[in-house]
Amino acid sequence: MISDWLSRVGSAIPRGFSRHYILELLAEQPMTGKEIIDKAIVQTGGKWKPSPGLIYPLLGRLLEEGLIEEHENGRYRITKKGVSIASDIKSAHNIMQKHLEVMFRIGNMGRFMTMDLIDRISAIGSTLSSNLDRMTEEEKNKYKEFLINELKKLNNSDNSAEQTKINDKSIL
């Protein structure tokens, strides 16, 4: 996950990424704050060195939201609620990745559209991740419905573009 972002943006870490990164790590195994920092440094080859001033307050917020829990040994473990959130994020990522791969295959226009889409999704994702705990269940459902409809439109657009490309080849 982190290597995908770094390959695209260099050393810049998008806002809200750390939150998802921690949940992903803790879904694999319980860890201390220091272990989380060390893992990030190793995985990025030293390009990202999250500070304790970033990680520990974020762990505190995740604790308050009930997404993780702390045990006596100082290790943090993801909760069922946290697993659910992490799973939703991973599902959305997989759906978007499939759509992006199709768009990349379309060519230069697809690349332009893809990069624009990535930037927009990053901005939306960052805003949502910082406000998710304040959203009502109704707001979350409306947002989920919106995303599903947008993904359907994107899928239909991809299918139309692919069909046009096939038709153009058959004419030649």
C-alpha cells in the first residue's frame, strides 16, 4: 500500500494516509507505536519517517473511535469495528484499482483522466477520513450510495470507451 503511494508521489504522504496505514498494519498483527514507526521507515527505505508526534496522537484518536484497543504490554490491536473499516477501505481501493487499470489501457487520454481521478479521490478520501467519526449513519449511507453510483458511471464509461476502441479497429 505505502509503496504504491510513494512510487506515484515521491516522498509526499497524502493527508489521511497514516490513519489507514496504521489500521492495515494492526490488521496484520498487534504492534507498539515504535514498531509502527520502525515498520514505516523500513517499508519506505527511509523516505517516510513518521514522528512520534504524528503516530501517538493518531493512535489516541483511533482508540477514542473504537477502531483499536491497547493491551497491557503497550501493543495496539485492531477491533472488529476497525477491521470492518479497514476492509471497506481495501474493497474501495481494489475497485478503484481495477477501474484505473482499464483507464490506463485506453491510452494517453485514459492516463490524463486517471491522474485527475486519483487526485480527486485522494482529496475526497482525505476529507472523509478526517470527518468520518463525525458523520451520522445516514450521511455515511448517502456517501456510500454516491460512491457506488459514481463507480457504476465510471464502469459504463470505461465499457463505452473500450467498445469505441474495438469499433475503430474493426473499421480499419
